[in-house]
Amino acid sequence: MKQALFFSLMMLLLVSCKTKSPYGFNDPIPKHDHFSIQSNEVKEKRVINVWLPPIYEESDMALPVLYMPDGGVKEDFPHIANTLSKLLANKSIPPFILVGIENTDRRRDLTGFSETEEDAQYCPLTDGAKNFRAFIVSELMPEINKRYRTQNKKGIIGESLAGLFVMETFLQHPETFDFYIAMDPSLWWNDHYLVKQSEKLLTALPNKELKLWFAGSDAKDISIYTNDLAKVLSQKQPQQLSWKYEDEPGEQHHTIFRATKEKAFIWTLNE
């Protein structure tokens, strides 16, 4: 059994009607925009939450964009928006627009195809990530660019299954974003296919500057593969890639997002 994912799924079942994270934290909901978009790619309506830093209203600046699965107001959107606000006030990071995508079926949307039958007890094996990625690229990004003043620079952040989606996008579709942040990515998926193929996949990185920050907790079914991927990156050292790995054996699967988010942002979001 993949213990970290099982724990996460159980915690999600305990979320109350109040704005509370799956792990019991209360986070104030920051001022933000929200709208719905009917998607042809995922065949349903999706709710989008957008946090704008104060400088957006005070100037005519165009800003880079950080996209986030698990981005509902009852998910990770409040605590990530509040963290960005705090770091920006402390002058630790430059201003970014945060775009949170509220979940409908995260297990479907965040996992790619799998040939491992055991995986079916956790998530569908149908490559929903392909459709979800197409929604982000071909439908959501143009809508965000139409509604807001944006730069071309953009990135994505995710934890657990969302971290798997981040890493799959980085390794298989690296041109999609400029920077990638993944906490405890579920790299065990499909018999750790991404890690086994990582050396080959890294040879196909686009000719542009990329940044990758990722971390692993004490979850053994995850940390073994995040550590393996870090070894591959150390051996390959792609010239166009700046990367950093945080091995966090003192953190658990349900604590690593909050424990590492600030240093992830400070390293990744600064030039």
C-alpha cells in the first residue's frame, strides 16, 4: 500500500464545511478573484481562484504567474496566497499572480497513465493528467492572460499527487512552465516510471532556462524515488536547468508542504 497517498485520501474525507485544510489548519481566506471556466478538455466546469499582490492594483505592471492544482479555498489556495503575501511584504520574493485550480476529482486529473494494476486501488489508470494539462495550457492560460496583465514567465507548484503532476509535466512536457515546485511527489506511480526514464527524458529539455525545486519527506514509498531522481540530476547536470532538492526526513507527508514552502518560494521565485 502506498501509505502516504492513503493517509492523504483519508484526511481529505475529514475536511469540514469550514475553510480548513485537509490537515486541520485554519487559514484566513485572502481577498481574491474567482471565476468559472467551462472546459472542453476535462468536460466540466472548473472554479479558478486568483490572488493578486498589492502592486498589481497600484501599478500597470505585468507579472509572472504561479499555477497551483489543489487550488480551492477549502484546499491549499489560502495558505499559499497568505505565504506569498508574507514573503512579498518581507521583500523575500518578487510579486507573482497566484492561480488556484479547485479540484473536482484530483485522483483522475493529477495522474498519468499507469500499467501497474496495483495503482488502480488509489487512482484511475486513464491518464487524466493529459486532459488536465491540456485544460491548463489551451484554456486556462489564455483566459488568465486575457483577464490579467501577465508576463510570459510562469510556474507550477504541487504536493503529493499534485507534485507527481508537476514532475510529470517537468520531465515529459518541460516547455510548459519556466519553473517547477514539487513537495513529496508521488513518484511511485506506474512503478516509478518517471524516475526510471528520467535520464533519457532529461536529454530532451528545451533550450531555455528552467528551475526545479523538489523535496521528499520521511514517506519511504516517496523518498526512495525523490532521492534517486536527485542522484540522476547530479550525474546529468543539464546546463539549462537550475535545480535544488531538499531531503526532509524529519517531516511527514502531511507536514512537508507547510514546512518547506517558504524556502521553496525564496529559492525558486527569485532570479
